[in-house]
Amino acid sequence: AQKVTQAQTEISVVEKEDVTLDCVYETRDTTYYLFWYKQPPSGELVFLIRRNSFDEQNEISGRYSWNFQKSTSSFNFTITASQVVDSAVYFCALSEADGRSQGNLIFGKGTKLSVKP
Amino acid sequence: EPEVTQTPSHQVTQMGQEVILRCVPISNHLYFYWYRQILGQKVEFLVSFYNNEISEKSEIFDDQFSVERPDGSNFTLKIRSTKLEDSAMYFCASSVSGGLATEAFFGQGTRLTVV
């Protein structure tokens, strides 16, 4: 079973629309971290956010916001008033304590977001 | 702003050849990682390295792979005898510390094409 599921393979929106990228995770640990990374067409991975399992407060950073709900094991990412520059593949990732982990990340398959002008 | 640097950006090699992918982590970071992303697929963990030894490796990281920190600045991934299925983007990452809260900084990747 996948540990991090991003069910949306591709999303296409028109500029200024709001868009939510879904992430559902699976872990038996009580302590874990969740991450979002952005991969623009240039290929690099850009860190967006880290959230620990004990902090369920939603976070807003400019046009970006994140909704963490432990009850549904979800960590969704919303972009408000999307822009063409938001076009990228977005990865959700999990870091868990399995006794061996040194913090390696388990990535979802990614959601490709296309924002059209 | 400090960044992780990877060279080359693109490498083409013949099947069976050895390749070395190079990375310069951020200078005060102590933990180093290699990840792989086959085209169009998810990013997969290969190996983590701390204190001059491998601290964890995935099932993908078999005997044909090795890592080394040959000097104080470089961190390399060697693939001994490349196969077609090794074609992928390889990302190096580094972090100040290890553990769950690790914020790994990723390089821009090396695209390896095995022909």
C-alpha cells in the first residue's frame, strides 16, 4: 500500500482560480512529519512546508495554505488566485520513525498543476 | 543563498559503463542523501550518509551503487555497471541534521540517460 497518495495526477486551471492539491498518507507512527515540495519545469525540488504530526493548525503563507487533518490522514495544499508561475509538479512527502529512518522522505507520485493564462 | 550543487546536469552513458554523479552539499550540513526519479514517476529514496558512512539505504541501492565523500566538500554516487533502467533524474540533498524534522535541501538534479 502506498504511504503517500496523491490521487490527482494532473490538474488544469485558469489563472486566478483557486486550486487544492490532495494528499493522503498512511503511517502507524504517532510522530511523523509531512512535507510539500514543488518541482517546476526546470526540474529542481523546492521545499514549501514541513508540518509535524502534533501541530494540526492550518498554515497560510501568501497565496499558499495547508490543511492538516489527522482524522482523515490528509495534508492538503491550496493555492489561492493561481498564477502561471505556479505551474509545476507538486509532491507531498512523509518522514516517519520506523526505527531506522534518518529522516528519509517517502514521496507521493506528484500532482502536475497547469495554470493557463 | 547557499545551495546544493550537482554536476553534470545531464549525463549520457552506454549500458555497462560506470558513472559518477557529483554533488557539493551545503557547507555546514552533516547529512547527505541521494534520491532518484524515473521520468514521470515519484521521487524515491536511495541512500543517506552521515559521519562518513551509510546510515540507511533502500532496496533500490544494491551492490552496483556506492557513495563516497572523497574530500570535505564533494559527495558522489557511483553506478558501477549502468543498466537501461538506471535512466532517471538523480537528486542529491543535504541537511543540517537527520531525523524526522529534516528539511532537506535538494540540488537541481543530474539527468542520467543510459543508452
